[in-house]
Amino acid sequence: MSLRSIQSLYSGARIPIRTFSSTVNRFQQQPPQPSSQAQAQAQNQAQGQAQAQAQAQAQTKPKLDGVDAVSGRPLIPNKKHEDPQNSNSNVRSFSYPIPSDLGLQLPKMDARLERLRVVPSLQTFYGGNPGHDYTMNRLNQVVRKYINLPTKVSDAKTQKEQKRFINFEEYKEKIGGGTRLKPLHHKDLTTVLQRLRSIEPQLMPEEVQTVLNEFTYVGGSESQRAKVLKTLDEFGRSLSHGRRKTSKARVYLVKGEGEIIINGRSFMDYFPYDKHRSRINYPFVTVAQEGQYNVFVEVVGGGIGGQCEAIMYGIAKGLIIHNPLLKSRLSAAGLMTRDARKVERKKPGKLKARKMPAWVKR
């Protein structure tokens, strides 16, 4: 603003000379304002310097394949396979396959890695009763795995001798079911466990036995302990015992040519009658395996009739040790239950066990 303009501004006004002088000095000290053309040139120059600095920073940064050197974002071309480096369109609207090693090249994002999804410990976590559902799924999977194994029918006496399963309260404490666990759930559990227990003991897998032990009551008397299954010894022999009347037989059975030795004597020499020999061969005839096993017997007590049947029962038990699948056929033939009959003792006043002396009138 010139001095003439200031004078015209304050013309007609009565102001002190001191105020007028200070105003003139302030306006004279201000630099002249640039024109609009000068402002545009200054802005263009500043933009050019900023672009030069950005290019210099991009050259110093490590160049990544498919990544913008300035922003660090992945460059994603469109479906026409355009080059994102030379394309003038929006690079964020394209789809580009990110390299497999991009995670190693880009800075690690600790904040995102810490926000990992929490996976539930049970697959049935979102169900109505997670603990019980998980247990039933596991047991049903074991049942389906061994569904083709032969089973046995347990009578009331056998079930009484077996160990009981855990009750409802113990099951609730084991899985932590709380109020969601009902007695009906415990009934479903015992039904599946009873199905696993019905598998033939000679063919019981170790996995099934482990599951049964997990849900079996730990306490119990000595009579409730599990029976030890008999197996072959280091020579491939099976050892079994048979009894009939007062005779006791100790039978060794091994694969062979059908030779039978009884108390160190040959089979034909020890039993001269065919009916006794046929009883000894009866287990082999039942399973159609005559002449496939060698038999070594030690028998004591009784006569040849009781001894031959004691050997017969011992051979039948030995065949099951070699092949447990033969038990059903031998049981159907009556070889799994021995004849428990014995000679009845003589009573006083009688000639024999039941025979009475002839009655005399006088």
C-alpha cells in the first residue's frame, strides 16, 4: 500500500501524528505480496521437490515383486493381465497372486499375529452337552472299528462276576456334565460299553480293553479281577487241562503230523478200544483238523474211560488257544462244558449207592 493510499484512507479524520507514522512504517516493512502467477510457480516447484524425494526413497527401498515401492501395497492386475507398473488405472481394483515369500519380505505385523482364533478343545464344544457328546462319539467310533469281531452271550452269573461300570454320579464327576447330564445319558454310555465288553475275550483288542478300563469301577474283590488269557509259549505249544470223574489230564498241543503220546506211550497202545480213541479224536473231527496237531498228554487217576474224556476236554481247550474262532463250533458240539457227573457214594444200609437188599417177609 502506497503512502498516497494511506493518506486517502485517513483523509478527513482527526488522528494523532504518532499513530499515522507507526501505521506508515508497518506497511512499508511488509514484503510485497506475490501475484497469482508467482504463487502457482512456487506450488509447482514444491510438488516437484516432493516427487523427487519420493523417487529417491523408492530407489533406496528393496524392490518387491508385485508390491508398490512407495506405498508398500501389493499391485494387483486385472483379468486382462495388465501390467500394474505401467497401467494408469486404479491399482487397488485389480487381483494379483501374492508371492509365497511375501510374508518374509514384508515387515511382520505383530498386532495381527496376536489376534489368532481360539480353537475349542472339544469338537462338540457348541453342542448341548459337550463332554457327554465327545465321549459317545469316541466310543461309537471304537464300536464301528471292531464291529466284525465275534461276540459272546453273557449269562447272569458271568455278568455278576464282571466288574461294574462307573455309576451316574461318578460319570458326572468324570466329565463335568453338571446339570446338563441326565440319567438317560448314563444309560446310553453303559449300553455302548456293554457292547464292547461282549467281544470275545480271546480276540479283545488292546484299544477296547483300555476304553473299558477307563469306565470300569476301580474297586472290587479278588474274584472280580480280570482273567488272564492263555497264549502259546515260546515253542508254539498250548497248555490246557481236562477233568472227568477222578481223572486229570495235562495236554500239550502243537502243530505237527497228528502224533499222540500219552504218558510216554503211543496212542494205539494206551487205548486198545476204538470207542476211547474216537472220543479223543472227536475235537479234531468237529473242526475238520485231523492229523494237523501233535498231542502230548500226562494223565492220572480214574480208569481208561474217564482218562480218555479228560484228554478230550483238554484237546478242545487247546484248540481254542490256537484259534479262538473255533470256540463256537466246539461249544455247539458240547466240548466246552465238561461232564461233571461222578460216582455216587455208597450209603449205610444199602448194598451200593442206591441198591437196597432184598426184602424178606420173615
